[in-house]
Amino acid sequence: MSSREINPAPASSLLGSTSDIISHICSYLPPSSLYSTLQVSKSFFHASVPHLYHSIHVGRNSGNIFIGSKRSDNLSFDTIPHRNTDSTSFFDEINKNSLLKHIKRIEVSIHLINECPFVKQFIEPLSNLEIVHLSRKGQDGNMENNTICFNEKCQFITKVCNRASKVIIRQLDMKPLKSFSKLQEVTIKIRPCELPWYRDDKFSEELFLNELNNLPGSVKKLDLVWWDESHKYIEEAYEVPRSHGWDNLNRISSKNVMRLIRGCTYCDQEGCVRYRPHVGVQLPYMFKILGSKTNIEQIRIWNFEYTVKRSQWMKSAIQYEDLKELMINSFNQGRESRISKSDLESSQSVNTAETTKITFHSGLEYYHTFLSSLEGGRSGEGSIQVGISKDDLEYWRREVPPEEFANLRIRK
């Protein structure tokens, strides 16, 4: 009997030599614990880094994980430098740029210009970035408009995040995405009261055109998620003293402060929605623009039937099923209008319904997608994937009773 059989190696030694097991364990650890595992050994370092850098948040008081990044002409970004054979130092294998390549998902909220990571140091575009969530949180009454850094004004979004393949955005204005050259999927989370202005039969078609016209041509898939139809979950609101002299629109008042609402068109101090958008006019035109000005091949519309049933749209003679058909037909009309005569001559007949798939899904399905992504991913990953944050999670829990969700799981 050999000495190895008599004195087997301890389990800790075997574990240390199995990188996939260490990595799986690290996937369950919070960031505070991952900082500690980085310092255990070389094996633990390489197992911890992908999880520590996988999903980050950029916003007010979020810290700066990009300190130490450099330009690509000073240091290669896409590959980890080869170890210097003349040196035995472990630190020759790592640098901040090689660590940043592990970032897959970023949530960006409103912050000040002097808090923007790109202002503090140069950061190369994140070539492995997959998902960006523009959450629109973080503003308070002490922030002046000229000091706010967000959307197209934020260089971190336009210059560092512009290689992402998917973006979750909470507005119709696509200007922040204009520089995203590799963007393939966009999720728009929007309330009915955030549609362009419609009142007294007046409707500005140019507003829709200006907001959607900046959607990159590379985008092939669009998810349109309707939520918070009564505007009770105001995560983008912020309070200012009444002495600021704001007008009567876009605010909810209390005794000494006013609560301003970002992006809201129809809400004022008397509630939501005081002046209702017109479902039979605005949505068909919106889909006509999507057909004529974009290259989208798939559109999924979520929670729309519930929003309509809550009567947040202006009453009209059109029924829900007729409205769905009108939206699809409007998209097809817009898509056909952009086809040139040469294309028509070569193809003879163009059926846009076969090339672009438009489907309608319930809020129950959307919530199920969120929970499924949580069960199969890292902590917090599911919220970034489908755009459900902690602030608006309560809305989906309220709209999806536990018994309905249980029935959905049984059917699936």
C-alpha cells in the first residue's frame, strides 16, 4: 500500500485544483465576500474575478471600479497580457483593463458630471458587454439640470457602453442609443402617460418621429413593456421645495414639497392620467414609424391588454382585438413604404408579415420570465436581463396574484 493511499490529500487541496468547482461556489457569493476570495490564491483570484466584475452599477455613490484603466495604445484591452517569463510576480498577469473585459452587464442611473467614471479617467469601450440598463433613478431636488450626467449627455454611456448587444431603456427617446454600433435588442419600459402629447384632438407626429428615428439600424428585436398605468410606482420622481416655482404640470404636490416626475407627459398634481393619450391614434402611428424607420424583425408587446383594461387610454370605438390588428397593419404599411421600386420589381410581392413577427404577451408571462432568469442566474442578473428592478418589482407582484403564477407554472 503506497503512502498516498495511507495519507490521502486533504479535500481542500483537491478543491483548490478544480477551478470549475471554485467558480461555481463563487457564483453564490456577494461582492463583499468576493473581495476576500481574490486574496486567497492565484486559483481563487481567477475564479472570483469573472463574478465580481460580471454585473456592475454606475450611479451616485456607487464607487469607481474603473480606477487604473488605460488607453489601448498603452495596454492591450481584449487579451490578458502574457506572463513575463523573466519575472515570477503574479501581478505581471493582471491589469485593470484585463479585469474590465469580464463586465457583461451594467446598470446606469442618474449621476453628476463629476461622478461619471469617464470624466475621472479614460475607459476603453467594453468589448464584451452584453446588457445595459438605463434605469433613470438617482435624481434629487439638489441636482441642477446642468450638472446631471445621463442618457446622451453621459460619455460613459455613449463611449464606453456602446458595444452592448442589448439595452433596456425607460423612455421612447432613442438618442442615447445613437452610438451603439452592435446593438441587436432593445427593451422599452414605458407608462401610458409617457407617450407624446395628445390633447383636444391635437397630436404631434413629429415627436414620435424624432424620438424613434435614432434607433440604430442594427436593432432586430424590440420588446415594448407597458407598466405602472396608474403611475403609483414613481421610481423616477424626486422632491423639490415648493419655492422653486415649478408650473402645474409634471408634479405631485404635498404641503411643503413638490414631487416632480421624470418623463411624464400627462400627469400633474391632480393625478394620473388627467389628460389621457389616445390609443387609437398614437399607437398605430408609432408602429408605422417603427416599420418605416427601423430594421426591426421581431416585436413583442407585454402587459398591453391589462393597461387597456384599466381604461388609461382615451375612450374610443376601437376594441382591443381591433387595435392589435390596426397596430400590425400600420407597421406593415410603414415597412412597405420604405421598399424601393427595384425591390418591388425583383420580388414582385412583399409580405412584411412573414419577415416581421409581432406578438402580444401578458404581464404574467413577463413576470414569469423575470423569476425564471433569477432561478438560473447570478444574484441580481435577472433584474438586468428583463428590466425589473427592486423599485418596480412591487408592481408586478401586485398585478400577478400568486395563484395565477402557480397556474402558469403548471401549464408550462
